[in-house]
Amino acid sequence: MIKRENRVACLLASFLLVFFSLSSAFAHSIDYTAYDIQPQSSFNGQSGNFRLIEPVAPGTPITFNLTLELIESAGGGTSLLPVTVLFGVKNTGGPETPFVYFGTPASTSQPETITHVYDKVAGKIASLMTTVTAIAPDTPGSYHFKIQALDGFKSKGFQPGEGIVIHFTVAEAMVEPVETVLTVTLAEPGIIYKAPSNTLVATLTEKVSGAPVSGQVVNFFLNGSQVATVNTDANGDATYDFITSGLDVGDHTVAANYQGKDNFLASSGSANQCVTYQFIGYQPPVLVQQSTTSGLGIGLFQGKVIPVKIKIADFYNAPVSTAEARVYFAKTVAGSADIMAVAIQPTIADDGSLMRYDSTADQYILNWNISGVSNGDYNIRVGMKEGECATGHWVPVRIGKASK
């Protein structure tokens, strides 16, 4: 009797196991998956888990076509068709998540869900192809979102699964470099020897638009040595007042350099600071005197020597005794402008004849021997290595010796 009861219990247990197994199979007999994503060249991965290969710029749309299908589990379940499925998006990208909708960026509406009725067509469950657009966040980083069934599976044998996951990366925003121009100007391009100071301005602007670039660091240089660092103001100007009292007569290079920052490219500029003597003028007897023949307004010399005398001073009108002053002579060519003087007698070298300083009269002097010089009109020029901004110190003379 006991054995018979045990046999009945075993049969009943087997029946219940089969029943619940079949019920479970029918309850979860249909699943869904994504079997295609387009364009495939933009993604890697496999069904259910895809990754966009290239990073995208902040705030740009990511658009692709996704094909979703239903698959039948072993054991059937076709009697549950047709089934209506509501697909939606679950963002899992952290505090800043992409905005995802079904449709293209040109769509007038942006639905965040899509509904599809799955049924068999010619013995096969028809799939759903939908366009998906995700608007990338503005902050660079790694993100992903999940497309999954939100409704349509309850009590209909439909299993939601884990969803279709799309991974992507937002890159740093690409910023086009901006070319800059650094223009260097001097308040006084030419200054007098021992002048105390001058103002140097470097103006930084965008090359194309000409707009000022403010808040940037500009380095100043004098004759190759850095002397200051100044920030540009709202007008793009960096201003530097520098000491000039120690500069020798001649040309000096003042420069500014901008090393570039953020999306602004580096640039540099320079200018010439010219230092000259204060030229007081030629002294008697070489002066523009009363007009003579031809109305040239020049002095007439009939002796053997022309005493050439000049006076120079510094910024404070003090006489300068350390200059290298040289005299050049040139014969005037009729109808031509004043020309650079060249040597006209063996005793005068091609680089001019050096004048001596006469401390008793605070002047420089050279006695030009004209005994071997033919009569005619001449120009006398004094050069003192004052640089490119120096003006020519010319004076006309006429030689009219009776014996010539």
C-alpha cells in the first residue's frame, strides 16, 4: 500500500514538473534583439552592444538606423502573435546624458518612444527598422544609452531582455587656431642721445578680423635681451616705458614676442629705435651765406683750406666730445640731387676723414686742403653713425680760386 502511494506521488510530481516547464516556456517564448546597425562602418560590436568608433564633437547629433527583430525561443510561442511592443530609451550615462529620440535631426517631431506591432509575414516575424538620433552632451567623456522594450511583454509571453546598448565618446571641442599679428610701435622712432626714456607699444590683434586680443602675455626685448613682460589690455595693447639714457648713437632693435595661448597662435614684431645727436649746425666759415653767382646761396672759398666745423649736443643741450664725426666731399653734378659723397683727393679716404674735437670751442673741425681741387660747386657731408633715421648733414660750398 505504501509503495502504491509512493508511485502515485512520483507520477503527480512528474506531471506538475512538466506542466510548469511548459507554462514557463510559453510565458517566455518570444525575445527581441538588434541584428543590424547602419552605417556599419561607424560602429563595432555585435547585436545588443555597439560602440561608435570615432569620437564626436560636443552637442552634435549621432544618427543611425537600427533593426530590431523578435526571435522565437525553442518551444514555439507563435500563438502569442501579433504583439505590440513599445520601445523607449533608458539613459545610463551619468549626470549629463544624451538626448535620444526616434527619427532624424530634420524631423519636425522628436518622439522619445516608438510602437511597433510584430506579426508573421510569409511565415516569418517581420522586423522593425527605425532611425535613432542621439544629441551628444556638451561635456567631453564616455557615454552610453539603452534602447529597450518598455511595454508589450507582460502576460503576452514577451521578455524585455537587457536592451540594446550604444556606447560613444564625446571628444574635446575642436577649436580652429587663430593667427595673430603683433605690431610694435615707438612713441618716438628717433630720439636724441641721452634722452631719458621712450614708450614702446605692442598691439596684438587677430590676423583676419583685426579684433584686439586682450589678456595675453607679451615679452619685450631690447637688442636681443628681454626687459619686460606685460599683459595686453582691452585694446590688445601692451605698453612698456623703457630707459633710453644709456643707448649709444645708432640703431637699436626693440622687439615683442607673443608665445601663443589657447587657440591663439604665436606672433612677434619689432621696430628700430634710432638714436642721433642734436646737430647744432655747421660753423663759420662754412655756412650758407649771401647768394653769389647762380643764386646758390653758398660760400665762396678762394684760399687753400676750407675749415669745416660743426657743433653737436645731447638731449640736454650739453656738448658731446666723444662722437666719431667724419667729413665726406662730393662734386655737385648739374641737374642731379645731392649724392652720397666719395673721396675726391688721395688724402681723403673712402670712409671719410675723421674730424678732431676742439674743446676750446666745443666743436669738431677738419681743415680741408683744397689746393689740388678744381674750382666748382661741392657738397660737404658730415656722418656720425647715427643710424637709419638720421638726416643728412649737408652744406654746399663753391671753390673759386683765381689760379684755377
